Amino acid sequence: EVQLLESGGGLVQPGGSLRLSCAASRFTFSNYAMSWVRQAPGKGLEWVSAISGSGGYTYYADSVRGRFTISRDNSKNTLYLQMNSLRAEDTAVYYCAKDLDYGGNSGFDYWGQGILVTVSS
Amino acid sequence: QSVLTQPPSASGTPGQRVTISCSGSSSNIGSNYVYWYQQLPGTAPKLLIYRNNQRPSGVPDRFSGSKSGTSASLAISGLRSEDEADYYCAAWHDSLSGAVFGGGTQLTVL
């Protein structure tokens, strides 16, 4: 079955940076768009960003545009999220999710276990 | 405030049928597919319904989805205790060029 394993989370000070990674396996990675979805403590799901299968198209939520950058390395079957200028409100569990198709505007059929990012001084 | 509107809570007794609504606009539900996710306590979300009314393999047929205009619904029949979870609707939003979620509905099995 599809596996998605996030890494790179942790505690960071406001204004700091962090890079999340998501190692994917057991499917043809380059054939599918990938996304990041986050969940603040005790809150609902918030879509963060998506990237098409080739990496040629990227999409961002208004709340992170200009601060976060999504990318992928199809040779390594790995998805990334570079997070800069982090704020307290970015504190959340970040999930890596596989899209249903190539383009980046569909739902998510597999999710990672999530990784916690805490922004605090 | 979420772009898609769901009731914050729902409840039912074992064996009952419950429905959870999701209201949006012409820019999201009205022009794109709706997806439903189930999140059991302490776990990652799981896809429950895709493309309005399709069930992934392994999802019981007690779960069904429908869409009409700018609204969608998730129905759960033959309610079981293990259905107690948070449920989220989602859709692509054209003018935002991004996915949007509902605020989530916490389902309690009494």
C-alpha cells in the first residue's frame, strides 16, 4: 500500500525557517500531484499547498503564499515544503497527501501520519 | 471561518441514519467535485467519498455522498460506534486556485 512518511518538523522560533520532507513509496510518484494539509491544535483541516506531478504547477493558500515553497524531486520520490518567516499561527500538524490525479486540483486518497511544527519563542 | 459550511456537531444512535451537510458556492462545490474525509481521534484523515459520490475500495456502502447545486451531503446509515469521528468536506475553489475544507462535523454515537 502507498506509504507517505513526513520528517523535518520540530520547534522553531518566530521568523525562523524549517523544511519538511515527505518520502513516498509504493506508487509511481511522478504520476500524481501532491499536497500539504495542516491542522492546528484542536482545529480543523487547512489546505496549504499543492504541486502537479511534473512540478510545473504549484498552488498556495493565501495564508502561506510568499512564505512557503512547495517542491518535489521525482528522482527521489520526495515532496518538500520550505517554510520561511514562520509565525505562531503556523503551529500545526502538517500532513503530506497524495492527490487522486496528476493536476493538483483533486482530492487526497492517501495521507501521511503527520508531523508537528511548533512556532514559539 | 471556513469557506465551506458544515454543522459543528451531529449525533445518532446505533443503527440510525445521519446526514451531514456541506454548503459552498458556485466557485467551489457548484463547479467542482466534493470529497469527504473521516478523521478518527488521534489519526490522519482518511478519504471516505471522492468525486461527489464514489467510495474508495474498503469503505463500507453505509457511507454515501450526494451533491446538488452548491451543497453536498454525507449520509451514514446503520450507524456504528466506530463511526464516531470528525468528518470534513472539501472541494477545489476556482477563484482561489486552491482546495477548501469545511470546518468539520464531530459525529457522536449515543
